[in-house]
Amino acid sequence: MKITCDVIQDLMPSYIDGILSEDSRALVEEHMGTCQECRKMLEIMKEEQGKEQARIRSSVASVAGCGILKVMQIPEAQPR
């Protein structure tokens, strides 16, 4: 059975996150070997994920500067 680009593209976020089963990962990689369009889409998704992670880190850093995260931290265990 031929797997369509739509199915592969549905699997791409999980592929990028490394959470696919071995069989699903193999399907994606096999398809990528023959489909330039899906390889390009994977690169775009990886770039977008990287940008989103940078936005999240920036947001967390600005919140940390406000002292909010300090309130949420668990105190370190004291030695006995």
C-alpha cells in the first residue's frame, strides 16, 4: 500500500519529536527517500518548531525576570 503525502505530513510532528513507533518512523523515512515535497515540508516544520521554542524560551526568561518562577520553585532539600 502506498502511503500518501497527507498521511506522512500528519506524522511529521511526532517524527520531529521522536515519538513515533519504529514502524511509523520507518514509513516516514522510506517516504522521505522518494518525496522531495515531503522533505521540504519536514525542513519547514523543523524551522517553525525551532522558532516556537525560541519564543517560549524568551517568554519564560521574561517571566523569570519578574520573580514569578522563583515563587514556583521547589526548595532544595536540606542535608541531614
